[in-house]
Amino acid sequence: MKNRKTITDSTVDPDVLAYTVGDDPVLDLSLAVWDCMGTAAHVTMLSEMKGLARPVVTTREAAAARRELGRIAALAEKGKFEIRIDDQDVHMAVERMLTERLGDLGKKIHTGRSRNDQVAVDVRLHMKDEILRAETETVTLAAELQAFGAKSGAVPLVGRTHLQPAMPSSVEMWATGHAEMILDQLENLEAAYRLADVNPLGSAAGYGVPLPLDRRRTTELLAFSRPIHNCFGASMARGECEAALLSALAQLMAVLSRLAEDMILFSMPEFAYFRLPREYCTGSSIMPQKFNPDVLELVRSKAAQVLGLQTAAISLLHAMPGGYNRDLQDCKWLYMKGLDLARRTLRILAKVVKGLKVDAEKCRAAFTPGVFATDVALMKVAAGTPWRDAYHEVRDQFAALYDGKRAEVAVMDPDEAVAAKTHEGTTGGIDHRIYLRREKAALKSISGRLGALHAARRALLGM
Ligand code: ARG
């Protein structure tokens, strides 16, 4: 095989080219539209640059370049954009196409830029879009849980600690408790979003260039909150925002895996509090009776994988020398894979929760006397017994039962026990408006930012 010619290298050994290019020709397809957007902002800024004897590109040329970038982006949206191995990545594929169509103008668009700041911009634009979509899916899942909680009303559910029966709870409390944990994960996603929402463009290879680049201008055109001030810092930030996103996703997935695990347990025949719709269960090739919760088991597995991706990202960055290193290219599939796994999990869980059925009688039947023990002791307190004495009276009865002796223990009605707890956030004190308000506020802020990002993209690419 002959050595291959690329835009940057006159000759590269084909095996070395294949190894270094890796999966970029496929992965970078997700970045193509964002790459066109970044380039459109860069070329616009170049055409406005003051203090040069002669403009690098004229206003007319910038407009022509933007038009062509819009066409390339439209091809990419239709899945008709191709990255060849000789291109190495999306950046040089776009430059090649621009040069094929615009001649010398195509050769000018990379002026004052490096693929290092270019890819960092692409990744951040792509990430912002994806994080906002993941946040929407997070809110949707929380809303499904809240609605499921509202629908099941105060069906009593045995609350557990150490997995042992503990105190009266309700399906509503269980569902909205998970919803609240999931809504809290928006905070981590937002932290990742803020780290992604800063502009590295103009840092070039990580040290700036001797041209009067207007980094504020590209920041405004690309709808970033601010430029990353220090050019070296901008190059160092590559990988860091990917790792921060993966850490948010890993934590989100850990929360989702606990929801999945509760659903697996509570839908086991031995519990049977919940029932998964039959079409959400998978069978066995040998055991005809099986309706297995594979979907929820795979949620646990995906959670483990995302944690692995986070570990991979941090390990990759660990002790890497300052400035760009090619290792950073491998951060790309890590964060893309993490987003893919997390977003698919959010969507399938919303569907499972929507289909989940409650067996209220099985839930009530599970209330063994011990579940009321604390409430019974507190009734003694209401009658004047000091707490610790009341505790020991009840404790002695249950200790006797535990040892197989006879003892009289008081029991209660599960529904009454659930209704008797009324302070904020307990079984009789769940306020659904809190969830609805949080969900609404989150969706409003998400759609505002998605709108701004896509408006900026349309303005630059005319799409
Ligand atoms: N595909 C490369 C990456 O993701 C683009 C940057 C290449 N830069 C370089 N100096 N070789 O990192």
C-alpha cells in the first residue's frame, strides 16, 4: 500500500494514519454541523478584523463561505456528509469541501486557527445541545414518577431500611422521592453545562496568534457566555469539560440504577407490589414461565459503564503534560458514549414508569406488625410515656417474638398509619406543586437556551 497524502502531511504510513485517525470519520459526523457553525463564526470575525493593511477575507468572501458552510451543514443533517480517512477528521473534510467549491477562499478559512481550538468549539457546541436535551429527558422522567405517585394516591407501601420492613410509607412517597433525586441531578448537569458554555475559539494551538482576533465577537456569534480568557487555559480545558459531563452523567446513572433496582425488587413475585407490563418483560428460551425485567437490569449495567467512562476520562487526563496532546482525541468517544447511554436510559425508564402497575392489596398485605412498631411507641409517648421507656416496652415485645416466644403486639391499619403522618414531605404531606414548579422552571430555562443556541446556528448558517 502506498503512503497517503493528507492536507497536513505529505506522506503518512497507512497503518499509522488508520491508528491515529481511529473512529473520527464516524464520531465526527455528530460534530459536522457544529463545525460548520464554528467556522462560519470564525470567518465572519476574520472579515471584520481591524488594523490590517489588507483584510484576510473580505465581507463578500465571508458571506460566500457562510453560504457554502450552510450547504455542507445541510448535507450533514441529511446524513450525506462523508469524512474520508485522508481527511482524518471533520475539520479537514470541511476545509477540503470548501476548497473544492470556493478555491483560494477555502484555503483561507483556517487562518489564525488550529484544529485544537476548532475541535474544542465543536465539542462544546455539541455538548451544550446534548446536555439541554438530556436535561429535558431528566425532567420528563421525574414528571412520569411524580404523575405515577399522584395516580397511586396514598397506597401504603412498606418503607424499608437495611432492606428490612421499617415504617409505613406509600407508593406516592416512593415515586416522588425518586423524582426529587432525579430532579436534583439537574444541578450536576447544569454545572457541566456552565463549564461547556465558554468559548475556546481564538486560542489556536493553545498560545494565540499574531493577528488581531476578536474573541469576544466569535463568543457572541456562537452564543457562548464568555471566552475562556487564557489561550493556554483554553487548550488545557479540552477533556476537562468532557470529564465533568461524564461525572454528572455517572452520578445521574447511579441514581437511575437505584430506581431500576427498586422496581426489580418490588416486581419480584415474592413482593409483587408492582407489575411491569408484559410487553416490557423478556422471556427465556427454555423456561416458558419467565417474564424477566431485563430492561431494568440493563439500566444497572449502563450505570456501571458510564462510571467506567468517567474513570477512563479522568485517567486519560491524569498527569498529561500541558498543551494539546493527541490523547485528548479519545475523550470524544467517551463523552459521546456516556451521553448516548444516559439519554437512552432516561427515555426507557420514563416509558417503564408510565407503564408500571401497582397491586394495592399486595402492598397492604406486606404490612407485618413490626412496620407499626415505631408508630405504636409514639402513641405511648402521646399518652405520657417518655420516649425511651416507650421504645423499650415495644422493643421487649418484638425481642420476644424474634426469639420465638409469644407476645402481644399492637397493629394498626396501614391506610390510617399513612394518613397519620402529615408533616412536610411525609406520607400525608407530599406537595406535588413543588415538583410541578421545579419541572416547569427547568423546562423554561432549557428551552430558552436551546432556542438561543439554535437561533445562533441559523443566523450563521442560514439553516
Ligand atoms: N481529531 C483531533 C482531536 O480530536 C483534532 C485535533 C488535532 N490536532 C492536532 N494537533 N493533531 O484531537
